[in-house]
Amino acid sequence: MGCVSMLNVEGLTKFYGETEAVRDLSFRVDAGRILGLVGPNGAGKTTTLRIVSGILPETRGRIEIGGQDLKSNPVGAKSLLAYVPDMPNPFDNLTVMEHLRFTAAVYGVPDVESRAARLLDEFELTPKRDALASELSRGMKQKLAISCAYLHDPKLILLDEPLTGLDPRGIRTMIDSIREQARRGAAVVVSSHLLELVEKVCETVLILHRGRKVLDGTLDEIRAAITELQKEASLEQIFFHATEEGQRA
Amino acid sequence: MPSPPHSASRGLLLLYGLLFKGRVRRMFRGLGRPKNFLLFLVGVSAFAGYVALVCFGGAAFRVEASAIRLYGPPAMALFFLLSALGSLNYPGIPFLPAEIELLFPAPVSRRALLLYKVLSAATALVVAAGFMALTFTWLSVNLANAFAASVIFMLLLGLGSQIVSLALAGTHERLRARVGRAALLVAVLALTGGAIITVNQAPNLPADVLRAALESVPGRVALFPFGIVTEILLAGTAPGLLAWTGAGTLLVVLALWVLIRLDVDYREASIAASQRVQEMMDRMRRKGSVFAAERSRGKGVKLRMFPRWGGAGPLFWRQATSLLHNARAIALVVLGALVIIVLAYHSATEGEWAPLEATLTLTFFSTFVLGMMLQYDFRGDLGAVEILRTLPIRPAAVAAGQILAPTAFISLIQWVALTVLVVLRPDLWPWLLAAGLAAPLLNAVLIGMENLAFLVYPVRMTPGTAFDFQHMGRSLLMGAVKYIAVSIIGGAAFAAGAAAYVLTGRSILAGGVAASTVLTAAVVSVTYLVSRAFLAFDVSSDLPA
């Protein structure tokens, strides 16, 4: 299972007007693997996730999701993925359950009631199933977005700062669920500033700086590649080393 | 696993239905509470009364069909053009943030998503057309004609704007700016030329020019869709109405076909448009006012910090600085001053009651209209109430500091207008001087009442407040209470002034002092009440969601 590529990004470049946000970025994520996407503010992490999820068009490059080209077959590619933004904005006038019903309809999910009940239970949203999204706290909105994302058993899950706004129990549930999704065979990309989380949960790491890839691989591979650092260097030390090197360059 | 793409359209339709249901649910929310139910009843009754008035009492004023045929199509075309010019500055179809986050990554084709958006927008446009029909029934044969014409016009307008938006979505900002400037220049030149011709030539020339333009080939082509809308308005028989509405529907279908066939990748432009709309909504929600939608553009005039005055000074300075940072507010102030001067002078040039007319005109247009618009006080500070509560300033000083900025700016406009009037009509100077002394006090009373009403029942502008009967009822009730209170205070001041004037042998000074004393007492009382309302304001429950 580990060698089936679920996400393949080649030469991804994105310009906003004349500003280059991402430059010639290539990486892949295999089924059942968790990739940590890290980088300072403005490194291009969210832009990369939004392009891979089909929200933004790329300027150049090629993206394949489960072997489906995102540009030539967007519907087929998108049916395999789920995206959770850093600050979810659900529909204010819809209830929690209505969000799940609509998501199930869009992705053609059968037995929505039982699946929804399981997810609501897992993320402690059952008491809020009939509450309007506008009545939810930020953490609850995050949980709702994650429930909607998991509803159709996606093959690729893109999570942008997934722990923002969650309480300690929610954080533990979220981490467990990310691992569970990977065990199920999904490829997961987690973008986060919480380097400890990335170190704990992700098997591979991709460090972005000013829109460019500065390092990627498993932590051991990265440590081996940086001779200046000790063998037991933490991701935080690696991060500062890589981004400060980039700064000097 | 699941995810057959063909189910996506069903999902979009389900979403459309759920959102519609959600909006209706919002309209009826909280009706279990007596206060909300009462406000809802007031709103519904006022709306029903208005509809009844339009349906059964609106025949008093009708416009000649020939005039509607002559002026209607170019007027509609101008409106359409202005709407298209707006798209030049801000291209892109704005999706809701939730739609971007949930639908853009979903297995939905771009066209299906566009059709969903057109359907959503069309529903809102049809509702808006209903209100438009009620407003413009007097231009039509009856309400049915007005409604059919409004629906077709609004759909053409909406689709036309979306076509322009999509067509421009991929173009460069500088190119759009150039096209926009060129179009604006042409429009200004055309209007200026038209105005010069109108002023210098025979009085019936504008009609002749319009008639010739309408009958020319380019005129017929450009105004063809709006000609159809005009015929829907004027169709005298049911078959005629059906036929013209059918023709209009064909035009709508054609516009829809063009929109779909354009097949532009609208995602980036839509996200940018959505972000702009969202920022506007956020500003309105945070500040609690529809007038806060526009972003402050420049730093404007710099003010030196005012003396502390127990804490009221810095608050006054903050609101005044905010006002000066807002280019639109400044433009409004200048425009307001011009309108007031023209109107007041026009009133004051003839007749025995000239001074009174001038003063009333001045009071109404400056105090009431500008008082509603310049919300640089508690009304535009909803998001900052929590901060204000933490400041080491007495509530009375907070209240005074908050209401001083609009009071001062309106007074400034009035003094400019009064000065111009003194120059134009030197004989009226004692009256104008008395008005100049009383003006800040009356302004403070009105602004204080506006703030008191707001703090007692705060409201936050959201998209859901449009067509919201509770909101409508609240506005009507609070408006009535506010203006009755101001009328009583104004009446008392006028009575005191008149009594002193008569009793002192027609001394304008004595009258002015008496009226000002009553108004000063009112200012102190209203400021005290505002400070009590500010103290009683519970940020945990009074901040509307």
C-alpha cells in the first residue's frame, strides 16, 4: 500500500499578479502516509493546499490525485479528496446535520445517517446536530469541517492548521483520527506551525520557504542530509536551520 | 468508495433548498419571545400596509406611456452601464466563503457550480424585483406588469453583470482600469454635452435628441432589451403581457447561454471578489453599521490630540479621526453642506416665513439626515464596546466623548451654511445667529437619542437583515420613539424661546437664551441616559450575533 502514489505534484508554480507565491514545487504523497507541510508565514503552504484541492488554479505545473489529472479531469480527481481550511466558514443558516446531508449528496455517500452519527459522536458534535453553524464556537466549526471532510472516506486529505481552536480533548481526537485515516489507506497532508505535532504525527516532512521547497523526506533522511546538525536534531532545529539558510541565500 | 460525480448536481440542488429554508428559518427566528413577536408583527403590518397602499391607492399618479417609452429604455440602459462599470473595478462572481471552501474542492463541474450560483442569485433578484415592482407600480399598468418587468430587468441586469465579470476575470487590472476610465470619460462627456445642449437650445431638444437616438440603428440595437422591458410595463392586455414577458424570458435564456458558453476559469477572480465582499461584511458586522462597508482609504486630515476632558477628549479625537480617514464621509459632509446651503437659501429668498423655513430646512437636512448617516459614535462601534467598558473613564465621559464627533461635524456644516446665508441675507442675522447657537445643542440631543436607541436595542447589519420583518419592525418602532422624543424636546425649546421672545418685547437674544437653556438641560439628560444605557449594556447578551 505504501508505494501507491495518491498525490503527485510536479513543477507547481503560482503567481498572484506579479507576485510569485509558489515556485517549481514537486512532491508526492503515498497512500497511507502522512506528510507534514511546514514553513514560515507566507511560505506558500496554504496556496499549495488550495491549488491541490482545486480551489485555486495553478499558473504552471501538474497535479495528479489517485492517478487522475486535476486539470483534465477535475471532477474525478476531486471526488477522491477532502480539504479542511485553517478557518472553516460553514453556511451560517444551515444546521450541523444539514451540512453533513448536503456533503453526502454532493459526494454520493450512502447511509448518511449512520455515518454522520458516527462522526458526530467521534467529534462530540451529537448535542449540536440541530444547531445552526452561526451558533458554533470556532473549535466546533473546525470539528464540523473535519466531519464533512471524513464523510466520504477520501483517499487524499488536506488539513490546513487542523488543531486551531480545538480543546485538549479535541486535539487528541484529531491526532488519533489523522492516524486512523492513514491506517485506512488515505494519504494525508498536514500543514501546521506546530512543529511538535508534525514531528509526532507525520512520517515525512516538506519544508517550504518563500514558495520553494528547501527540504523534504523522512526526518532521518533530512537529518542525514544536513551535516551541520546533530543526528538527534529536532524538527524545530531543522526548521530554523533550513529557513535561516534560505534567508541567507 | 462513494462519490459518483452525477450526484453532485443533486447535492447542489439540495444545498440550494437547504439555504432557502435556512433563510426563511432566520426570518422567523426567536418568535417565541414576546419582544421579537411584537417587532415581527409591527414589521409585517407596516409591509402589508405598504402593499395595500400600492395595490389600492396608487392610481393617483400615472406617467404618460409615451414618456415611459421615450425615457425608460435609456434610463435602464444607463443603470445597466453603471452596473457593468462596477464590474470593471471588481470583476468576479462573489461566492460565499462556505461555497468556496465546500464546493470548489468538491467533485462539481465548473459549469454546474456556475449554474448553481446563477440560480441562487436569480432567487435573490426575483425577491428584489418584488420590492422594486411595489416601488415602481406607478410607472406601470398594474402590479402584475410591474412585477414581470422588474423580474426580467433584474435578471438581465444580474446576468449582464455576471457576463461582464466573467469576461473580465482573466484580464489585467491595468487594462480594466483603462477601459473603466475611458468608459467613464465617454459617459461624463455625453452627460455634459447633453446638459449644455439642453441649457442652450430649445426646451424640447432633449426629447428630440432621445427620440432620434432611439430610432437610429445603434440606438435600437443597444436599447432593444430595455424596450422589451418597457413594453412589459405598458402591456394593456393579458395576451400582450404574456407575449412581451415571453420575449423578455427569451432574452434572459440567451444571456444565460452566453454566460455558460463563456467557460472562463472564474475561481481566482471569484475568490478575490468574495474576499472583498467578506471584508465589507466584516466591517459592517464589527462596526454595526452599513455605512462602515467602505474601507478607509487615506489617512486624511491629521488632528492633534484633544485635551483629556475627563477622558471624553481622546474618545472624541478617535471618532473624529476615523471620520476624517473616511473619504466617503468627507465627500458626504461637503455634499451635505452644499445641499443645505442651496436649499436653505432657496427657502429664505422669499416670503414672510423665510427665516423659519430656512431654519427648518437646515435642521431637517443636516440634523436628521446627516445624523443618521454619520455613525461615528456607539452605532459604528459595536465591536469596540468591550474595550470602552475597560477604559478608566467615567460612563458619562464615555457617552459624551462618543457622541461629540457627529455632533461637532454636523454643527460645523450648519455653521458654514449659516455663514453663507448671513452673507446672502444680512437682514436675517439675528435669527441665523440664534440658530447657530442652538444647532449644536439640538444636534447633540438627536445624536444622543440615536445612541440611546442603539444601546437599548443594538442591531448588527448582516445579509440576513434584508427583508427581515423583525428588523423592519424594530427600525419603525425605534424611529418613532426617537423622533417623538426629539420633537417633544424641540417643541419645548421652541415654546420656551417663543415665550421669552414675546415676554421680553421681541428680544431675539432672550428667545435664543431660553431655547438654548431648555436644549442644554435636554443634552445633559440625554447624555446621562446614554451613559446609563452604556453601563447597562451587557456585552455577553446584548451584542447581536
